[in-house]
Amino acid sequence: MGNKTKAYIKSEVAKLKKLKAKYGSKMTVAKLKTKEGFENLTDEVAQEIIEQLEEYATIVLKQLSRLKILKTIDDDE
């Protein structure tokens, strides 16, 4: 993985950490429906979107963890 990609990932993680510090709680249907563009969703659709976002976040975090482990292995060699 190139240095630009690593730097980009690090900057995105930093942004996510800032968001977590600012908002600190899980997204709810009510909170999602207050965001621009999501006002007219049904509760069911809003809940599906939240679940999809949580799944995506899990995938991203697992991949970042995997990359961190691989980097550690490469550094040891």
C-alpha cells in the first residue's frame, strides 16, 4: 500500500475520532431523521440505513485492524 493511501486512511480515522468525540453516541432513527436529506424517511427505512452504516463501519475497522497487523509483521521481518 502506498504512502498516500496510508496517509489518507490516517486522516480519515482522525476525522472519525473527532466525530466520535463530538457526538459520542450511537445514531438513532430520530437523530437520522433530523439530518438534511433524511427527514422524510419511514422509521423502517431509517433503521435499515443505520444498520447498513454500522455494518460498513465494522468492515472498515476490521480492515484497518488487519492492515495494522500486517504492517507490524512487515516491520518485524
